[in-house]
Amino acid sequence: MDQNEDGDILLAMKLVKGVSWKDLLYPQTVEHKEKAREYNLQKHLEILINVCNAINYAHSKGIVHCDLKPDNIMIRDFGEVLVMDWGIAVDVRKNPDERRTFHKDDITTPMGTPCYMAPELAEGRGKDISFATDVYLLGGILYEIIHHIPPHIGKSLWVVLLAAKESKPVPFKENIPLQLRQICHKAMCKKSQDRYRRVTHFQKALEEYLQHRESISLSNKATELYNNAVKYAATQHKKPSTWQKIKRIVFDIPGKAYFPYWWFYSKKTGKILFVAYFCIMSTILFYCLKKLSTTSSMLMLTVPLNSMMLSNVVFLIWQIYRWLLTKSNLDLFISPKFSASYLYTNFIEAITLYQRAIDLWRGNQSAQKNKLRAHAKIAELALDFKDTRLAQTHIEKLKITKSTNVQDLCEKAEKVIIEEKSDLFMLNIAKFFFALATYALLLQVLSLPFYLSSIERFEAAKEENIIYILRSYSTSQALFKSHNVCDQNLNGLGEYGFLSELDGSSLVRGQDFSVKTPFIEKLKFKNELPTKNGYYFYCYLPGRTEAIGENDKKLRQDNLPILLQEQHFVIYAWPIQENRRAFVINEKGIVFQCTNHNYIGLNIPKANSAFDIDSQESGNLQGDLGGNTVDGNEWTEL
């Protein structure tokens, strides 16, 4: 300091060569723009750390700058950092021995630069000025470094002062590293006691960020992937609809009626009750087997199985009760319809990045916490898709760290495992029956030749049986005719009377001439005929005065003696189905066969149609070859 001849005070200061920090943040000239390219975020943070060194020294002397901003910081040619303009610095010591500048108690009006002011500076609360005031200003510089705008802006001075008073900086952009935002938020808290208490604490936080910047960058990138996946899942994942709940109650549970839901969902007490119930029913079954018939015993064998079904009925009622009255979740595990590949990829990549960040910096608590969240999300997603093995892998990771939400995931995993077992149970049953059907079909194909051969043998045996029946009737025919009861109107039975006796169902002549062992299964009259082994049996007794042909066509009308017609008494065996031979036996016991015939089912000839137009014995019935009988069929003697 000096004084000139006129008495004016002169102050000579050191000439600082360099550029202000503001010119590097907002370069205007070509020279400044060229130099600004050398300064990235890391270098700007290093400048801020150097500013902290200067402010720490000032604080050690009890001086608070009160006007820290990029415009008051000079960067010299070789990177030296100088803090300038201490014009409104204040002394914060309680009782200083000497006063070198204003004391904080002297401040009663706003002072400083409005765009950077701390709330106590904006309100002129000098008594509240402290080291934390400079911390606020340093936080404002950090805000400007990462945003390239001052923390408080507005259309008028009063708006800016109001923003400074309320400490409401412009909101941070999402691309700002989380740790820098946290440092800035803490430094610029409205209440001074909520800020960093000393500049050294603020400085240490910046140094840790620079030291662990790569770890934090990886952690932030992982968080971005995690958030994107969570947003996608939230838009795609929908709660079960009412229809899905109804389908669960009406279809899913009853469809697995014999799967022991109750057993798996029950605790220890429920399982003991179930075992007791099963033992009681088994005891009842044991005594029933001794007293009841085999059929009843077989029915009782289903009691233990039905007990399983009864338990599921109880379970179903409980589910309906929970849904209707308590509005509880129905334990629905409906797989989402969207693809999980995108979510799995993002979550797994996020976990990998979190782990790399932790490896670089063991103290990265944010990465450790978010990594657990990603494990929980993958486990939850895997359970939604019923991928229990993948879910269990990530749940084990959560168990090691004793995460808070692991209990809920474990409970959900248990329920999903039960559903998985239920699905597998039904799938195995389906596989068993499909395999059974496949082997049965294969066995059928392999045994087809033997089957066809057996059919042929069976059909031949049936025809032999029919022929045997016809021949067994020959002696009965003669006996029947000897009693002169051939009148077809006798007892209203007519030509069926003879078969009635052979069947053993009636005694037409008042005495038993029937076969001891009936060959005919049942005897029906008129249009319903006796059957045996797929054949109808017809007995044609002579008519009265006419011979009737097929379709009730009259062949001849004359009064021929009944005894003449009795000589031609025959029994026919007509097949019920097509492609089978027909048989007939005459009064001499000769059996004839017909391969191609026109009588199927109830399309049968009337009485006397096996005789020729003159009511004489047909040549074919005698076994002669050639020619057709009146019924149009060609007969061959066996």
C-alpha cells in the first residue's frame, strides 16, 4: 500500500497472467475455445479440488469468502489455480484479536452474486454465515460444471434471489452421474447443518468420485439397464384377469383333482390330520373286505383315492373363500405372454456391470445394493415363467446377503414348485396313457394277421355251430311231423311252433319234445325271430291253399294235400349281416349252403317259397347242380 502526493491511498497487487475459469466454461474467443478443449469433466473437478485447498487455508484463518464463482477463479498458464476477489470475505471467529475484514455479525443485508448465493447470504443473515456457506458456493460451482448454467436463474433479479433464498436449483438432468448429483445436493442443502460441515468433507467426496469414477460409471450404466428392464416389465406385465381366476378355480384345480394340493400346501398339523384320515379309511377298508362282496370291496378300494380328491375339494372351497371374501391372491402363476429374453438380458448384463463396479471399488455400496435388486428381479421374473431352477439360483445369492425380500421370494418359489410338480404329475399321466395307446396300436398292427386269421377261424366255427344246430333238428323234425301238428295256425304260433319247442319255451303238443339244451338264445314271434351266433332261424311249415313267393307274390293257388307239403318241411338259417353264407336243411337231413343270396336280416321269404311253381320239391334242394329255385338263390349241398 502507498499514498501519493495528493493523499490518495494506492494498492498495488500482483499481476496474474492466465484465464478466468468462466472463460474456460463459456469460451468466447478462439484462444479460449482452443484452451477449453483441454478441459474435460475430470480436469474441471481437479480445479474445484484445488479451489477447496485455498478455501481450506482461508477457513483455517477464520475467513469465509462468500462470493465463490468461476469468474473469481483464475487458471494460470501452467494450471495453477488462484482464488480471487476477497472483497466481501467475512471473519467468522467469535472474538478475533484483530479485525482484518467484516465480521459476520456486521452483515444485515444480502450480499454476493445472486446466481450462486446461499440462502443465508440472500437473506442477509450474517449470524448464520459459516464455513458451510462456502460449501454451498462450492456446490453451486459443481452444479455449473456439470450443467453449464448457474444454479439459480430467472427472468428478474427478484426471481433469482427467491430461488437462492429457497435453495431451489434447476433440476438435474438424468445423464448426470448419480454420485455427483448426491454430492451437489448435499452441498447445496437449504439448512447449513444438512450440508458438509467442512470443505474437507466436500473435497474428499469429490476425490473419491474421481478415484472411483470408472466404478461409478459402470454402476450408473447398470442402473440404466435395470431401470429400462423394470419399465418394460411394468408395461407388459398384467394382473390376472377375472376370467383367468375363474379358469383357475373351475378348470385348473379340478383338472388336477388327484394331485395332493392339500398335502403340499399344509403345514405340519394339516399333514398329521391327513395321515390320520388316511389311516382311518384304510382300517374301515380292511374290515369291509372281510364282510362285503367282491364288488363292494372293489368300490371301497377307491376310498383312499377319493380322499385325495376330497382334500382338493376343501382346498378349492378355501381358494374361493379367499377370493370372494378376503380378496386375497389366488396363488395364480400365469406365465406372461411377452418374451422374457429382453428382460433376462438386461438384468444379467446389469448384474455383470454391478459386479465389475464392485471389483473396482469395494466401497461402492450403491452397486452392491442395486445388484441385489437385480437378483431379486430375475428371481421374480423366473418364478412368473415357472423357471424355478433359475429363480433358486438367484434366491441363494440373496440368502447369502440376508436380503429383506428373500422371504417373500422363497414363499412364492414354494408355491410355484407345487404348481410345477402338479403340471409334471399331469404330464406324466398323459404320457403314460399316450404310451399305452401307442403300444396298444402297435400290438394291433403286429397282431393284425393273427387277428384276421382268428376271425376267419371264428367265423368258420360259428358256421359249423349253425350247421350242427340244423342237423340236430332233423330227428325232431320227423317227430314233430308224426304228430300231425303242422298247422301253421296252431295255438296262434303256426310255423314258429316247432322252434318254440326246440327253444324249450313252450309245449305246443302238450308234451316235451324239445331239445334238452336250447340252442336258440331267445324266441320272438311274428316279425321278431329267434337268433343264434348272428343268424335268424326260420321254420317254414306248409301253407294252406297257396304257395307264396318273395314280396308276397302268389305263385299258385290250388288245394294240394297238406301231407304232400309236409315232405318238404325245412328250417332256414339266414345271416343277420351281409357277406355270410345262408344254410337250409330239408326233411332228409341234408344241409344246403348258399354263398350269394338276396335274404338279409328281415328280408325273408314267405311260406313255401323254397318250392317250385308246381309246389314240387326243388331240384337244388336235392343237391342237383344248375338252375335256381323259386326264391332266386342257388343252393349247394354240403
